[in-house]
Amino acid sequence: MCLAVPGKIIETKEIDGIRIGRVQFGGVTREACLDFVPEARLGDFVVVHVGFAISRLDPEEAIRTYRLLEEMGREDA
């Protein structure tokens, strides 16, 4: 099973011609390649899969996804 997680772009930079963003997933921050979503900007939410942002996401949808993931975690506990 594959999992793509929404995150918020909090910083962008370019390394060797590759656009990289620091993306915040709740309390965790990771780097992700932004080249597949050239329209993504600072503050946007993106869906990240294995280190690559694969699409932009509406902020309301991102928040709804976070809530669902939290609920799933509580049910598993």
C-alpha cells in the first residue's frame, strides 16, 4: 500500500537545478522535490509521496485529511 501525505510548504530553495521545499506534516518537517508541481508556492499545501510533491491541495482538504488521520490513530490506540 502506498501513502501520500499532505504537507505545507514552509521554505523553498534550488539545489543543482532541482526545486526543493521544506514541507511540514503536522509537527514533522521534511524536504521534498517540488519539480512535479511547478505552480506550488510558499504556504501552499502539497501531497507528498516518497519525497516528491505530486499535487497541490486545497487547505480545507488538507485540514480534513489531518483530522481523519488523527481519528484513525485514536481508533487504533
